[in-house]
Amino acid sequence: MQIVTLTSDTGLQDYYVAAMKGAILNQMQQPTIIDISHNIRPFDVANAAFQLRCCYQDFPKGTIHIIGVDSEPILTGEKTSFPTIMLFRGQFFIANDNGFFGCFLDEEHPDEIYQFTDILNHPEMVKFPTKNCLIPLAKRIAAGESIGSFASPTTAYKRAFMQKPVIEHLIIRGNVIHIDGYGNLITNISKSDFNRFGEKTPFTIKYLNKEYYIDEINETYNNVTMGERVALFNSSGLLEIAINRGANGSTGGANKLFGMRQGDPVHVEFTPKGSKEDIESLFD
């Protein structure tokens, strides 16, 4: 059984996802097709990398991930981008080299990476490239072909812009990098970033609507009453701001209540004992 995942920016309105799945079913023996997401913002390879990064470890070795986000290769000019295959921790990732791989890997390195430069001899693959190029490459991997027999090894790959938190003296300056279906705000601030300042150091989480600051971290959404704001570290270890059951309540999700969008700033300010802020608070 070959597991194949699909991530794309096509949405679900049109026939594109059906065509991709039909091509997989037509070219592979009894594949299991898993949808990661087809609602990636058009050309947002950083968000595609975020989505895959959050779940790839749940898949077994040998899984093939097809990423059809900004998938059309650039075959002329100085900034060429070829269909690329990466082997990482026993799984295969196939995408256009448009910055996805650098975002996905962050500070890690691929086990192997190959470029499919032979697309230059197959212009028919450039149209609807996820279906006509990336899926045929997945077929060859699933059939057991050596990747080196049809693609060229490389060490170079692009990195799309990815917002990272800035850690300063007593403050972390982060951003919202994703808003999920519940309206929860997922930031790029990790638990390890947070713990640099000590587990019991007082802090305040601030964002656009300063009236709704948060000064504690909870383990679960239900640690607060329905409709209350809550901050927690999600299963990926990232700071998340939410409204408990807000998506089904009158307030709506955190994004609506706080008027937040992807890319908006989220700051965490720490006030350890002996800090200037802590001393001044004695005179408030």
C-alpha cells in the first residue's frame, strides 16, 4: 500500500483536486490518498511548509508527499526552478523548488535532494504541473525506481520568506503565521523560545487589541470557560491564542474578536523579579 498525500492551493471549488486524485489512482497500484489541505493561500509556500511540518511525522516511512503550491516551474531566465524531490527522515517530498524546501527544513538538512531537469524535454508537463509532472514522479518512486536514474542530485534549494520571532531583552516579537478553521491564532513563538526566560517568570502576551492581553498559559482550551480567551502551546509546540469554543459561539473565533490576520504581530513581554518593569509596578 502506497500512501500519497496532497497539499495544494487549488481550493475545492473546481475540478483540480479530482483530476489529481484520478491521476494517482490511474498510475499507482492501490494508493491511499490523504489530503493535507487544498486551502493554502495561492502561492503561499511558507504556509504549505507549515502544514506539512505539523503532520509529516504522523506518517510512516515511505510516504510520498506531493505539494502542488506554486507548482509551475520556471525553465528560462536566471531564476529557474525545477520540480524537486527530497528524501527526509524516510519520507519523500515532491514540489517545485520555489522556496518550500527551505521553509520546511528550517535549520535541518535533507537526507537527499534531486532536481528533475529532464522536464526541459517534456513541455507537456508544464501545464497543470502537479498532475502532469509531480504525480508521474511520485509514480516512479512508488514503483521502486532509483531517483538518481531520472533526476539529478543537488545540494541547492530555495528558501521562501518565513517570519521568525525576534528575541530581545525581556521580549519576544512574533507573528501570527496561521489561522485555523476555528479562528485560532497560531504564532511562530515556540515553547522553547518562551522557556528561555524561565518557567515561572511573569509575562504578558500582547497583540493588536491590547484590551485583551493574556498573562497565563493553559494546558487545554477547556481550562477556561466557554467564550474566554486562552493561550496555550499546541501539539506542534507553538504558542496559540484562542477563544474556547468561540467558533461555535456568538463571539466567533479569536481572529474575529481580536481583528487579527495572518502576519499580525504578537509580543510576549517578561517581567522577572528585579526588572525595571517589576520595580515600577510597586509604585502603581
